[in-house]
Amino acid sequence: MSERQYASHVGMSRGAIQKAKTSGRLVLHADGSIDARASDARRASMTDPSKQRRDGVEAKLKPVPDAALSAVGDTLRESGIAPSPAGGGTTFLQAKTANEVLKAQERRLRLQRMKGEVIDRARATALVFRLAREERDAWANWPARIAALMAAELGLEAHAMQKVLETHVRAHLADLAEVATDFR
């Protein structure tokens, strides 16, 4: 076949056929004409699946692990895109879309980190834990500091006042500890 005939055969422009010819994607006869059947097969094997035309014949693709398909579906759902119905399989275009969505999310996170909008989870957890411990210790030490002043104002014994305050503060701290464990 000539370039013009082959272009008509595959539904491409003559310029695209010339590019394919120079890149070695076409099989040529000794006289320079195009071997249509062999060229079709070579082009199909060298073309990105997302760019292949589907003329009723599905190309054989390698099986994809279920975990990867699940991840694609999760990413698409998080982005508000409905994945294929169950049993329908995931298309290459959907997987490519999910990959682009993940890249965009990663870039957004990187930018937020650079701007200081995202904090390190381990550092934040350590800081909250330290602040909570300091608050607990301040409350645990409060009865010893305030008992003498309160006892003098009320005309009571300082030691007895400290014991009563410690009992109530410890009971309150124990209640707070129970609330904190409910959130874990």
C-alpha cells in the first residue's frame, strides 16, 4: 500500500503515517510500500493503550492486582468521579485519571507544607501530650499551693484543707482521663 492508501485504511492523516514510517512503527516492503497487516500489528503493540482506537477488538492487557483497582476506585470516589460499576472493571482512562488526581493532591500537600499550612502529625501529638501533662501537673500541685490561703480565710486547718482539695482535684483529673480515652 502507498502512504495515502494506508492513511485511508487506518483513518489517519498522511503526515501521521509519514511520522510513523520514520519512527519505525510501520513495516515496509523492499519497494518502500507499506505492509498493512504487519504495520497494523506493530502500531498496536507500540501505541499507548489510552491512545489506541477500539474498532470492536480489545487488546490483550495484563491483569491488574485487586488492590490497585481498589485504590483507583477509592481515589475516583474521593474526587467525586464515579468508578465503573462492579464487575465492569476499571478502564485505563479511569486509572490514568486517578493517577493524575493523586499527583494533584500530592502537589497541593507539598505546596501547603511549603506555606506552613500543614503540620507534622507526630510533632503535634507530642506537643498536645506535653501541654496536657503540664496542665495535669499544675492541677495536681494546686491544692498544696492554695490550701493554706483558703484555710486561713475560712478559719480551718491547712493540712485538712489540702487533703480535701487533693481528693477533689484527683477525682476530677480521673474523670478527665476517662473522657480522653473515649476519643482514642
